[in-house]
Amino acid sequence: MNFTKELPTKPGFYAWRRGNGEEVEVAEIYKTGDLLRSLFAGDRESFPVGNAKGEWCRLVPAEEQREAWLEGAKAITNFYIPIETHWQQSRAKRVMEGEE
């Protein structure tokens, strides 16, 4: 998992921790008006994303990962290049790392 101190900028599910080596919690980020709010698993109340100091990692849905993998497989035209090279430059990698 690639954790970053950057706050989430779009709705979805995220892993959150206070810092490196700390316990990981799952939060749902959703939009209310112009404000992003976070609701942690087991909590009843949400609060603005900016109130949760720590590190975030987007949890990418399996369907989104699958679509990126299929898209990448169709784009491979040179089978003599090692798969690792394709992977490093792939959208699937960016999706799985939460960059897209």
C-alpha cells in the first residue's frame, strides 16, 4: 500500500493510519455539498477529511483494477518487451496504486 500525507480529493474507500507502523483503519470518503467528509468503519458520525491527521491510501475497487488490466493487455503490441516493462508504464499500475 502506498500511503501519503495528501488528503483524499475524491469519494471512495481509503485506508488511514496516524503514521508509519500504526494500526490501519478503513474510511469511506463522501461528498456533502462542496465538503469531503470521512466516516471511519464502526463510527456513527463523520467529520471533514482535513480533521484526520495522518496518512491515506486509496483502496481501489476490484472492478476498476480488472478493467485497467484488460485495457493494458489489449495495448501490448510488442511481446518481445518483458512484462515488467509494460507494468511499470501501465495504467493498471497507476490505478492499483491509487494515482488514477
